[in-house]
Amino acid sequence: MNALIVGSIGIDDIETPREKATGLLGGSATYASISCAVHAPTRIVSVVGDDFSADQRMLLEERGIDAEGLETAAGKTFRWGGRYLQNYDERETTFTELNVLRSFDPKVPESFRNSEYVLLGNTHPTVQLKVLDQLGGPELVVIDTMNYWINNEKQLLDEALGRSDIAVVNEEEVRLYSGRHEIPRATEAFLDLGLDAVIVKRGAYGASMRTRDGWFFLPGYPLSEVRDPTGAGDSFAGGFLGYLASEGSITESTLRRAVVHGSVLASFAVQGMGITGILGIAREDVMTRYREFLRFSQMETEVAKAAGEGAIA
Amino acid sequence: MNALIVGSIGIDDIETPREKATGLLGGSATYASISCAVHAPTRIVSVVGDDFSADQRMLLEERGIDAEGLETAAGKTFRWGGRYLQNYDERETTFTELNVLRSFDPKVPESFRNSEYVLLGNTHPTVQLKVLDQLGGPELVVIDTMNYWINNEKQLLDEALGRSDIAVVNEEEVRLYSGRHEIPRATEAFLDLGLDAVIVKRGAYGASMRTRDGWFFLPGYPLSEVRDPTGAGDSFAGGFLGYLASEGSITESTLRRAVVHGSVLASFAVQGMGITGILGIAREDVMTRYREFLRFSQMETEVAKAAGEGAIA
């Protein structure tokens, strides 16, 4: 199945406690589409300015991403700067220049309208809705958002959520959206909107998925070093959608496996500055890490058994 | 197999954002032994003052806990007060009166010296060491501690850790002990001491276990309401030890199942004020919740499959 990703493409300046880099290719659609393309044919709808280089476009196309929906508008590409504070636990935005994103009016190419698996990446809810309006009737719509839209465009966001199947959000967003602190209660607000599932990203603690039937929890990958957390959530969403598109069916089992694949991509993403963590990976790397995830979270699988049955204490 | 619990018994005053209670039976050994006794015959070594009532002692004995090692000393029972701040994310100690704990010189009754599964609950490392000195050669020693001993009695604590098999600590303690922020790196300090495993309690995020072979992660139980977090860690340790004692073998599989059983007891503990959350539970309640834990964390088990295979989106 084909996957369609909508979101931002930008140029990022990133500062971590250990290093600093400027002019990195970033944005939600960049991380998500590269991650998605590991699993399935991926299309992108986004906008860049006339300063966006052929090399940057090539970088996406080389990953097999269909960039027919990548519009070049007069003006400058979206730019964002972020700084991670001590221990990466907090991030502050150092600047945001919307540039061509400000007036983005998404046009879904004719050849993309039959897309069946869709990710509405974090962007203005109006953009998310306009894309939905142009699609023929996708099988699955996954939606991401952020605090800014919850605070400032709640009504439009509710409309976009109501037309989606699965929301991918973080704990802070779930709490802000619902006004409730405890995550089990807070997630109910999303199911009440008619969503089939809500996935709560929990950073180093992994991810949880709530469906109408119950919960699924997956831990974070135990990394000895995080290099740059930027794009982890977008990579999760892309890996999640891409896996489902490659399976072509949405069941409790495929959803659970998709959460693992989302976490696999997110774990690669944070190991490199910008997109470098996910750029070089092959399907084989992904499957190796997928099996690692099972080994350290499952009790009864073959991989868990392989972790050893001998007396250890 | 018999389980032996060493730790404090105290009278607690607890204040949460929603309620306030005084004069509650508490202490690490109380929570741990009640939790342990769900699974295995449990012995306790601790001290109380002459103000400790017959009813309070009865409460432990009614759970089948052998209180021959519960010394009554002249003076008052240990008292502790704690207040949970907004959302239960932080706790402040409102007062600590060590009373008879200050000069506690543990005496392990003759009939307890063959104990095979031992929990050195959070207390002065000297007490932990003195108990070990009186045991015949336990099969498994699990040790808990806290920031205060890491900061003030590092050398004695290291000795106690070095004579133990498994440490049960929280994230803050792992970081403080190791001086490292990232948990994967931080846990290495414990394995370097010769411990076979370190279990890191992560509050609402569950628990992780690191052995020489790798990791096991279990999420927290998704509670819609936490009533009183006091004793969650002690209940975890007690449930963990009790399950292992009931199995009588220490393998990767029994350890993983013991982490689930520790989490089961901790989840019951936080549902009631003081010990009320764990007082009334039967083995059947524990097994029901054990299966729930598997259903929301496992991919391939029968219980996970039972969560539904139909298309859901």
C-alpha cells in the first residue's frame, strides 16, 4: 500500500549539551517520510522555498520518496532552531521562521489521491483538513499535533481529529488537550472524539497505545547515549505508518507490531544529529532492532527464551 | 521456600492532594512482608517500640507473617510523615522520628537462620550487614536502599551491595549512586559491584531489570487514579521476592515473571491509603492482574491474542 505524509520541511539549527549544528534538513515530513520509506512506498506533500537546494530534494528522492507533492513557493524555506538543556530532558525553541509555511495551501497531486495510509504530520489543522478534503477515502489516517494548535486552534484541530483514526501525541499534549493529569483518564478524551486509538509517546520511556479494547505498552530502547532527540516523534509516526502500509491490514496484532516499528525508527533517529540517524539504515537494521525490542519486553517469545534459561543468581 | 524481610516498621502520617490520614501502620518491612506473604511463607526482622499495639502486630500475623523476629524495644515506634505534592509527582518528608530504629541491633531468631530468599529492605546498611552475618547462606539476597545512605554511608552500602545478588532501586538512586544520567550507563555501576541484576523502579512508567545478559522492561499498570504512592517500591520488592521464593528457582524466566508480580503488588499498593491497597488481596486478584499486565505488554501470548484480532480501524 502507498503511504502519504503531510507535514513541514525545514532547515534546522540544533544545539545539544555536547554539540551544535546549523542548516540541517529537518521538519516533521522529512523525518516521517524517511522513516516511512524504510517499509513502504512513500509520498510527501509539503512546501519549501526557492532557497531549497536540489541536493536536499535529492536526499529525499534517493530514499524512494515520491516528492511530486513537494511544492516550491516563492520565499524562504521554514526554519527552526532548538536547544536541548542539560540531560536532554527539556528543549527550548530558539527561533521559528515560518516563511513559506505561513501561506501553505496544500495541493495533493492527482496521482496521490488514491493514497490509503496517511499521516497528517504536525502542522496547522487547516492544512491537515485541506489534505483530507483532496483524498479519495484513505483506509487509515494517523494524526500528529502539538501544544500550539491545542491552545490556539482547538476547534479546527477537533475537526481534524474527528476525521482521523489514530492520534500520535506525547504525554504533555494529552494532558493539555484533556485537562487531566493521569494518562489513562486523559486519553479518554481522544477516544470520545471517535478515534480508534491514541498513541502516547513517552520519550525514553517508550510508547503506549490505547484502543477501545485496552492498552499496549512498549518500553523505550535503552540507549547509552542520546545524541539529538529532534524528530524522534516524527520518526515514530513514520515508522508506525510505514509498517502498517507494508502489512496492508489494521488489527490489534499489526498495530502492536507497528508501535514497535515506530519505536525502532525513533531509537535510530536520536542516535544521530538531525536526520543522520535514520538516513543510513536498511530494512535489515530495522529488523535486528525489532527483535531486540521483543527480547527485552516479551516473556514468552523465542527471542526472550534465547535471552537465557540458565540459573543466573 | 521461606522468605525473610528486614526493614522498618513505623507509624505514618500521610497527606495527598485529596486526603490526609494519621497513625497508619507503615514502614518498608510492613509493605514488603504483606506483599511477599501473598506468594510465600514470610518472616520478618524489625523493631517496634512499646507503643506498638497488639492489633498492629496481629494485622501482620493474620497475613501469615512470622513475627518472631519483630523485637519490641523500650521507647517509641519509628514515625514518618510525608506529603505528596500536586499530581503525586513529588513527595516531601514532613518529619522523621527514628525512635527505636536509631539503636536497632537486629537479632535473627535461630529458626530464621536457614532463610533462603532474603530482602534487605531500605534501612541503615549496618543493619543490612548484621542480618547477613547471621544467616546460613541464603540462595538470593535482594537489597533496597535510598538516597540518604548513598550520600552518607557509601562505604557500608557498597559492602552490603557487594554481598547481595539483586538491587532494587529507583531512577534517582541509580543516577545518584553512579553519577551518570543515562540509565543504561548508570546501571553498569551496580553490575560492576558483582550484582547479578539491578531492577530500576520507574514509578508510573513501570520497572526495568538489567542482568548481565540484557534488559527486561515492564510498563506500569495504567491506573485511572492513584490514591497513595507510599510503599509502592517496598510492595514491589516484596512481591518480587515472594514470587521467586514460591518458584524456588532463579532463571531469566522466573526473574521476568517476578518483575511482573512485583509490579502487580505495587499497583495494588497505590490504590489505597497506607497498606489498605494490599491488605485485602487474594492470590486470585494477583493472578488476574498478572494476566492483565501480560495482555497490555506482550505481543504473542494467548492473552494478547485475546485482546482481539478483528479489524479495528
